[in-house]
Amino acid sequence: MYQPSSVLTDSKMLLARYYELPQPEDKIQLTYIWIDASGVDMRCKDMTVDKEPTSPEDCRIWNFDGSSTGQAEGSNSDVYLKPCAVFNDPFRRGRNKLVLCETLRYDKMPHETNKRYECAKAMEQVKEHKPWFGIEQEYTLMEVDGLPLNWPKSGFPPPQGPYYCSVGTGKAYGRDIPEAHYRACMYAGVKIAGTNAEVMPSQWEFQIGPCEGIAAADHLWVARFILHRIAEDFGVVVSFDPKPVSGDWNGSGAHTNYSTVEMRSPPNGLKFIEEAVAKLSLKHAEHIAAYDPHQGLDNSRRLTGLHETSSISGFSSGQVICWMGVHPASSLLEYDFLSPLLLALQQASQIVEAVSASPARLLTMVMGIWKIVGRRLTVIHTA
């Protein structure tokens, strides 16, 4: 059974003493967060300011050495951080903040790795349709040696079956981390909707949303950052890899629930969902290539048609079939259009199978594929 090392435990006990020191009224700690060249990993750095920010506009543009993150050459290495969302800091607490940032080049234009910029533009173009997103982020807790948390050093745990939504020793592996993450996200102001143990042992899921527009990607990235930081405290590694363990084990994805106000409104909501699904089917290969930083290669290891997934080679849709690529929520199939609260809790009008790397790119592709004119959907091209 995994236990944090005594050195790690002792260091956290020592750190707690320093967190108890009073913080001056005119000294606020901000942690600036950004996505590096990998499109998956996150970086952060801290600054002290004299006033608590309440919005991104209250936070100044900063910079970092992009040659150390794969985002610039050494001869011209400045990359700028433009604040775009502010959250409460669940680690330092008090008036301290987490600041999610976009990356800008030396000329203050969006950096090549900045996927949020195009996503925000797409959301602005369709904001009157109030696009909602709910994202179900799966992940695996790993030991530092690369094995899933609490798995035997040789061989495998018992087959899948008893682990999903499980309770009890030998079934739920590493619950302390998702529990800490859940509470920390709520404190931060991240719109976390829930959490559960997943099908593979040591695999978990949390849900973000429903959020409107670009906020879904912002909240998901900050939730990921918080999860990594908490796992660091426990001496555990978080993997968002689509298939961290080969063989007869489930992979990890980011199922994306999406709807517009037209889809949520009676009496034709289901009709609009069906039209949207038809439009999605026309761009399947293009979307698959955009859903992970390796043009679909990462997701190809997971989307095999097995282990509750659809096949990456073809578009599929269906009603109340969890392994279909796209399916309407069951509440809509019951024509329960009179309960927007239920729809919000379901976080769904349609579900898109996606890899877990780039929520901003995913949201951009979903919104960019069609333009709603009046109450008719027509295909547009994405640049």
C-alpha cells in the first residue's frame, strides 16, 4: 500500500508552520499559470502585488523565459503572460490568487501554442446562442516509478469490474487525492460538478460545468493545475494519457457535453441536436486531428471500439449508448424540455468523445463547425 515518504510528510508539516505566519495587508501572492509547448503540461511562477485582484484586468502582463519551456529560442526568449481568469488560491488561501494566462510572443501577438485566443474569438461570434459545455475529465494516479497507484510491482490487480464508483479498500485506490481536489476546486471557484472512481483501478474522473463558452476550458485547466499541485503534495503523479496501461484496461478521455440555447428549448431542441450531430459527422477526421497535440495519434491508442469507446476510424452516434461517439442526453429522449435545471445537472445535450489534452482547441472545433442563422444550422469552414 502506497504511503507518502517520511521526508515528504515531515516537509509538509514544516511548511504548515510558515503558512501560519501573518501576511501583510498590502502583500498579495499571485500564481501565474500557463500551458507550455507540450500543450499538456503546465508551468507557474509567483509575484507579489499590493492589492487583491478581482478580475484579469487587475493583473499586469508578465513574462517568462520561453527558451526553458520550448516556446522560444534563446536569442529572443521573452514570452508574455496575459491574465485571462482569476481564481482563489486553495494552497495559500486568504486573498491570494491563481491567475490563468494566455501566452503572447515578443511582439504581443498570440503565441503559436496559445489555443485559447482562437477559442475565445469563436465563442464571441456565437455568444448569442449561449453555448454550454460540461467536460468529464478522466485521469490516472501514478506512482513516481510509472506504475498506477497501489498496483502490484509485478503482475496486475484483479480485472475491471469492481472499481467503477467503488467504495472500500482494494477497490477505490487513492481516494484522498480526488477528495482533496474536489474541495480545493470549490474553494478556488472552479465550477466542479462532481467526481467518481472510474473503471480502471487508480483511475478517477471529475466533471466541470456546465460553463458557458470559453469559461469551460479555463475552469478545466485550473482544475488540472490544482490536481497536479495536490498530487505533488501526496508524492503522486497525475496522468492524463489516453491509454496509460496497455491491454484489457480502460483509457482516459474528456467526454464533452455541449448544447446551445436552441437545443435546450422546446419544442424543437432534439431536432437541433440531430442537425448538429449531422454537421459534426462531416468533419470527423479534422476534429480527431485537433483533439490532441499529436494530431490524433494519442487518442488512437484509446478509441479502438473496445473498453467503452467508439472507433477512431469512423463517426458514430446513438441514443443512450455510452460507447457511441455522440449521443443525446437521456433526459432529452424523454422530451423533458421543461426542466432546464435537470438539463444543467445532466450537463448535456450531446456528448463528443475527446482526448484530454486541449479543451480550448476542442471547444473551438465544436463551435467553428457550424453557424446558426435564425433557427437553421449551416456548415462554415474553419481556418
